[in-house]
Amino acid sequence: MTSVAIPDVDDDFTVDVRDFNGVVVALRRPKSFPEESSTFDNDETGRVEWRASPSLCAFLSSSSGDRVRAIGVEVLEVGAGLGGPGLVLWRMGLARRVVTTDGNVGVAADLESSIARNRSMVDREVLNSLGEVTSKVLTWGDGGASVREVLRGERFPLVLASDVVYSALSARGVLELVESTLSVEGESAFVLAYVSRWPHVDRALWEAIIDLRWTVRAQNPATFDDVARAEALEDRPCVFVLTRRAKDGGKRNDDDAITFESSTTRREWMDEDSETLKVTPCDALTESFVSDLAKTLRERGEDIKTLEINFKGPFKMCKRTLDALIDAFGSKINLERVRLRECWLDVGCWRRFGRFLSALTTLRELEIMGEEIDGDVLNAIAGDETTWIKRLRRIKFSRCEKFDAVAASVLRSTWFPTVESSRNVEILDISHCDIADEGLKSLCAILVGMREIHLTHAGISALGVAELARTFCNHRELQELDLSGNDFGESGAAELGDYLSHLAPSLKVLDVRGCNIGDRGLAWLRLDALEVLETLRLGSNGVSDDAMSPLACILRDSNLANTLKSLDLAMNIITWRGAFDLTDAWTEPSTFATENPTASRFALNTLSVRGNHLGDDGVDAIIDAIHSLQALIELDLTDCAVSSAAVAALFAALVNRRRIAVRLRSNPRVDRSSLPPPPTPPNVGPIFLFD
């Protein structure tokens, strides 16, 4: 796939000329996303080409899409946005008629402009041989009223959609729309390109596929999408060919509802650098899974230290697949780490999996993400013999929606019935699980002695922070504390500050992003008590200019002057005034340096002020401090309302020092074409990044 941007008659728009396997189409889009005008009632996300659309275009224009193209005599594209897939099929000349539709009137009008431009790109003789292509406004979620009004009962043998499933409600809505528009006679198919972003949406799409009795043949994107080949297996788009299941009244086998085409490319099981064997639906849902896995274990078994089972997307690991996986492994492989993501096992399968884990005498790390983990599942995993749990060094539960206070209590009572049984655990990570204060209280006793504690987005209030902080009196080993995403406010910050001094000799990373601590909470944290802190994350806390001068004093006159390497102040409400106050930390005389003449000055290598509207004056303040920050290698000025003039001044200040990356995305007043080229040699001066 190649792309070239050309001007449009409207200065606010551009035209991307795309080449998909030799099929050239032009896609008209705004130069920047219309954030201000895009609302729930006026959704303008169709004005952007999201990731799944080009993957669908690549599929349709490749040999992998031969069978689909053969039935696409008449084609309907729903939620078309820029209309790439529909235009690709029209341009290939096999469809008599292509109807592209979108629910936004403006987007549908832009589609008409794109259609006109594409027609103008084709020779008249060729154009006469092509079918009809049109654009219409079509919505769904209205009980079928729009379908009846716009399509008037017409059905199509081929329906296309990409990037239209973005919520649990839309998952079912799209499939119900297709049921009413897909031909019921002859061969027909619905081709859906989908990118997995949230577990609950993945689950909703899978359930809709099962409930509405669709059969899915998933395509391996590595066989037709050049971009996908460079992406991680689990991050690639899904391209599904859906057909109706026979309604014969017999017992259906949901395990076979979604299967993958057997891959014709080299298997990508092993990540040799990390000694990881990765199992994804792209391999696990093929007919050759068992034989392929057995061969890999024979050839590479001794190299495998990590097993990662990643079913991210609208897929469910059935008992048959789990049994095949466990039987192939047995206890022959010396696994040290096991990771599961979105497998959606039932309790019986979790019990079987727990027995598998208990047989792994070398297992030290267990990570479970996006699973339905509740108290019953935790009991099933632990089993009757919990000796294996005592061998674990790292445990992580993340984005497990059912992992609540009750589950936390079960984890404490079943997995760690005594405080002593948790002594080998060095890292506990319970993130995006709503354990709340009650759940945290259950866990506090086993946290003592751990090296890292991650409780991100766990529903913890100031009361929970107080309960946690009191355990610090007996804690001398904690090096990293992550409480980000818990709205405990300034009261929680005060509770934390009262006990942080107990962690002074050990704490290296403190993350309180998104905790709503404000200016007073920042003051009450007592950061000056920390002796070895290297990373401080304070983003999204409503911190204003008023807090910058006190913070500068701490950064200048405490141990942080020579220990702090990374400071994150992103997404606060700091202006140029606050920037000048902050940079006093590095421009004014330091009492710490006077009292410690042998100490190194200012170890800071990363500074993020992203999302604070500092303006050009704020950049001037940073320039004033640059000469003191000799270790700085990354500066994030994303969305800081800076202009080309400020960037030019920054370039002049940095041109003769060692390489520093400056992030400048979302600064519309910066003209990229006016920026000076990166200096040579390549390890000197600034490099400006816009992605």
C-alpha cells in the first residue's frame, strides 16, 4: 500500500491517492479532525481513515479477497467514512453497482466529492466499463426506519464495513443492520474489518456473532496487509468474512463459530529476543494448530521461558483449544512466565489451567488481563494445593471487570492465607480493577515487603490511601508506587504525605497521575522527604501556576536536585507564568548544591509538559533553563500552543548540545515546512517529533 497527498480545491481538505495492490483510489478528507464540531449527535469520526479501513482495502484488492469479490456483483458499504473499500471494489470493475453510505450527512456529501474525483481519474473508455457508484445517508439504531426509507427493501449479496464497532451497543446494531440488508438468496457475505480496543466491546461483538447465528471465517492480515506484518500479532486488524449459519434447529457448536484461514505465511510463534511463545487466535483457531504447536515445541521448547496466550479481540478460547495447548506443553517446558489476555475461560477451564500452573515448578510470574476474574475463578485457579503460588515473584491482574472487593478478599484468603505466604511476591499489580477501599484493606497486610505496588484505576479514595499509607511504617523495600487514576484528591495526598518519609531511603518511582490532588495536595505530598526518587508523575491533577514555585524549591533544594530523572506534569493547567516559576528550579542558586558540593547537579533527562498551554513565552522559560539541564534527552511540548518562532528559538538553544527529542504534536501554529533540518552529526542537537 502506498499513499500520496495532493491538494484539494478546499484549503481545509486534502486528497490521499492510495495504491492497494495496484488499485488506485483517491480519498478526500479534512486536513485536521474537526474536534469542535464532532459530537454525539453529529459524529464526524467518519472524516478520518482509521486503522481497519486500509486493511479491508488491502484484503479486497489481494488474492485473499478473490472469493468475496466474486459474489460482490452489487455492494453496500455501511459506515463508509472516506469510502475506501467501496471505491476499491468499484475501481476493480467487478461490481455492477456500489452503494456507499454513512450516517453523517456531511460525510456522505464528502463521499460524493470523492466519487467524482475518482471518476475523473479514469479514462472515459475504462469508465464506461465500470459499474455505478453512489453515496447515500444511512443510519442504524432507529428500528430499521432509515433502512426502509433509503434502501426500500433492497438487499445486497456483499456488505462491507470497517471501524464501525466502537461500543457494546454498536456491535449488535451493525450485525442487525446487515441482517436486514444482506441477500437471503444465493451466496452472500458480510466483510467486517475491526480493530480491538476495549475488552467489553470485543466481548459484545463475540456475543452478537453467537446470538445472531453468524459463522465467521477470519483472515490472517499478514497475508495481504503490509502494515500488519510490522505490527504485533495481537494489535493487527481483524478482517472477518461473516455468513449466516444454517437454521436447522439442531444443536449448534459455538466453538466453531469463528475460525481462521490457515496461514500461508511463516508462523510467528516465537519472539526470540524475549524467549516468548505467543499463542493468538490467528494460529489457535486454525485446523493445523495442534500439529504446528507440537512441531514448535519439539524444535524450540528449550528456548521458551514465557507463554503468552493472547486472544485479544472478539474471540473465546474453548475447552478443546485449552486442552490441546496444555496437553502439548505438559510439564516438559521450564516456563518462568505465563500471560493470559481475553481468553474468557469458564470456571472449569480455569480449574484445569490452575492445575497446569501448579505443575510448572519454575513459574515465577503470572499476568492475567481482560478476563472475567471473580472470587469463584480465583478459587478455581488456586486449587487445593497452593504451594505453587508461594513461588510467584510477580502477580498482575489488569482490566478484569469482575475483580472487585470480594475478589480481593478471596485473593487474600485463598492465595495468601498467611502474611508469610506472600513474602516471595516482589511485584503486585492490580490495575483497572474496582477493588475500592474495602478490597485494598483486605490486601494491605500482604503488601509489606513488596518492591513494586501498582493499584492503577482501582477505585481508591482518601480513606483507602490512609489505610495503605499506614503500612509504610513497616515498609523499607518499596521502590515503585503507582496510584494513578484514583480520585483521592488533596485529602488522599495529605494522608500519603504523612507517611512517605518512611519510604525515603527506597522509593524511586511515584505515580499519582489523575488523582485530582490539585495545588494543595501537591504541597502536602512532602516530596522533599524522598531521598532517591528518580521518576515523578504528576499529570492530570489540576495543578496550576500557583504550585510551580513551591515545586521548584523542592526540585532545587532537596535530594531531588540530583536524583530525579523524569518529571511528568502533563495535562495540568500550567501557563507561561508557571513555566517561569518551575524553571527557577534549574536557574536559581541551590542550597542543596551549597551544602553538598560533591553532588552531581540536575539528573533530569525527561520533562513532559504536554497539554499545558505554555505558549511561546513558556518555551522561552524552558530555553532559559536548558543550559543547566545537560542530561535532558526528551522534552514533550505536545499540545502546548507554541508557534514556529518558539520552535526556531528552541532549535538555536539546542543545536550544539547532544541529541534531544522534542515532541511537538498538536501544535497547529507550528509550520513543519519552516523547521530547520536535523543537525549533523546525527547524535547532536534537537530532533522534532510530530507523531
